[in-house]
Amino acid sequence: LGGFTTTAAAFHPTRRDPRIAAAVSIAGPSAMFAPSFFANARIPFLMIAGDADAIVDYGANAAPILEKLAYGGALITVAGGSHAGFLPVSDGLMRIFGNPDRIGCWALTRRLEGAVEENPFAELGGEAEGVISVQRSRPCANGAAPRAIAAGRQQMITTLALRAFFESVWAGEEEARARAARFLAETLPENFSEASYQGIPPRPPARKAELIAAPAYPGAPGALPIAPPADEPRRPLRIDAPPPDYLPHLPELGPNTEP
């Protein structure tokens, strides 16, 4: 699924898939989603985006995401990360363009030239569903795509972030979940200068049903563990565990080393 589809399937009030227990949006549009949209499901959520994305504007979509998340979540920003750089096909000949979005922008511009302006999100509803009307600019409307980091390095950061995020949700032991959360928040940015982490702690659930919907949540270091309802035993999440040794070779990599 694309980032937009994943977000819609996870949080839409009537069309969400209740089987989704955690969600990651990679470079997905989110400017049209109000805070109320994210209040429809209490599930762990991570946004991964590049600030050199010429197709889905980082400032309008990823940058404000933490202000919208009703139950907490996190944002991994890849400095110099492009939109197409998340695709394996970009780690090849497309590197000669400096930013693989330049090819995507060329194709999109040709396709959209003369096209009738339509609201592609109309079927999702309106303000009652948490979908707001925003001033949308066309993809690649901000001028030439800036130079991006190597797509292979961008994908390495993304793969590690995905692995750590999902392990922080579904690892069988509390200690393992805590290690994964710490890796995502601290170790990954320490080893990759292009990666930065921003997170907000989850809001305590108001109802037992909310806890059942997402019994495990990735807690950022320093965040208080989620308080379960009174009729549930308290099992606090450890947040002081050391990070996992995912990449013992990372200290040998410099910040600009390409894979």
C-alpha cells in the first residue's frame, strides 16, 4: 500500500480495516487529515519522510503530523531524502539525476498538463470524517528537485526504522520492545546523521476497548508507560533497557558513506 492508502485504511472512521494494529506511512500525503481523523483508532503510527521530497511536500504533510496524532506517534525525517528514493529501482542508474524525483516530476508534469482539477479525496468524506479541504499545489510545483542522498542509504535507514518500529510493537518480551523503541529513537539517529526522530508519548486510553485495540505501544525513551484501565493488571513498559545490537558494523560507516 502507498502511504496515503495506509493512513486511510488505518484511521478512516467508516472505511478503516479493524485488523490493522500498527501503521507506517512512507512519504504519504496527510495534509488533508485533521486531528479528529487520527482519533478514530488507537494504534501505533509512524511517519517516515524525506525533506527533499519534490512530489509530496514535506512541510505541508510530514512536518505537522505530530500535532495531529490523538494517541501519540513518531516521525522519522530523512534529511535529503526524496520521494522516489524509497523505491529500490532508484538505487541504480537514476542516481545520475541527483534526485530521482526529477524523473517522477517530469512524468507527472506531462501527465497533469491540461488535466481538469478534481478533488481526489472526495470519496473519503468531509469534515465530519476528519477530511478537510486544503489548498493543494500540484506535485513538483516548488521548482527543481534539490539534490538528494543516495537512494540505497535512504532505504537502509527506512528498513532499520521499519524493523525497529514493528519490533517495538510486537516483540514478545517487554524488554525486547523497549530495546527496539530505544533503537528507533536514539541509536538510529546516532548512526545515521541524515535520520532524525521526533516522538510524542501515547495518551492513556480512556476505555478498556482502546487498550484492547493496541495493547502494546512503542514508548519513546522518557515517556510514561500507558496506564491500563482499573480492571486490567498493570504491566509497565521498560524504557531504560539498552538498545539492541542490530548493526555491529555501523561505527565503521561515516555519515556520508554510501552503501
